[in-house]
Amino acid sequence: MPSKKEIRSRQRKKIIPSIFAPNVPPSVLKANLQFIAEDEESNRVLLFDKNYEVKFFKFDNHFLPTIQFIRDNPTVDFPSVKVDQGAVAHILNGANIFAQGITSVSRDFDTHTIVMVFNPQDAVLALGKSLKSSSEIINSKGKALENIHFLGDSIWDGKIGK
């Protein structure tokens, strides 16, 4: 397993523009970047704060905030969906999010949008990538979001390998 390396100032300046965390000031992003861990085999890259907590992970050539970061920074402004209680256990096992389990959508979004997934108690449960637009989700069945990060997964645990 690759070790965590300190992020140097020059590297930090290159990383910050590649972080996709809407409505989060660059100063907050910078304050949460201290260490990086990369694994070429699994193509996983994680960014850690000074307390060795995972704050960002690489997905589709961008860094996305982890659920921990979103909980600590409620200004993160991704569209969101709420799911029913029946969907929660499946999502926590890594299943994709199906339209049938979605009870509400916060605002309109397009296909391939990063979306927060909330449980019925309004807690962030997962991050997903939309496979359908919000209007299609409301009136359809089947997979709606690809589950890319959820509570208890290897990103949550700070594991760099598969």
C-alpha cells in the first residue's frame, strides 16, 4: 500500500483547480490538503488533511469531496436526492441508486452530474453520478445514479487499494 506523502506548495496549486466542490472557497480547500496517497494499480488517489482524514478522492480526472468533507462543510452545493429507507441498506452495500427508491430531488440536474444522496433523516449517505436527468428520474424506473462513494466504503476508510 502506498504511503501518504506531504503535498508541496507547487503541487497544491495544481490540485486546487481540479477539485470540484461547488461553493467552497479556495482557502477551505487549501486548508484541507496536507497529504496525498496514490496507487497506480487501482488508479486511486486520495487527499488527506493534517489529521490524516480523507477529504477528497479522484474521480473522472477531478477530485471530489468525501462525505466527511461534505458533513464538515455544508456549503458544498451539489444537487441532491433523497431516498426511502428501503434503499439505504442497498446503497451502503455499494449498489447503484434506482429511480424507484428516490423520493425527492432538490433541483434540476442533467445526466453525468455529481449528486449527493440523502437518507430519509436528511444525512448524506452517498455521492453518485447521474445516469439520467432529474426530470427523467422522476418519471422512470431503473438505475438513476452510479454510486461512486458511500458511507463505509474504502474511500471512507482511507484505503488506497481496491
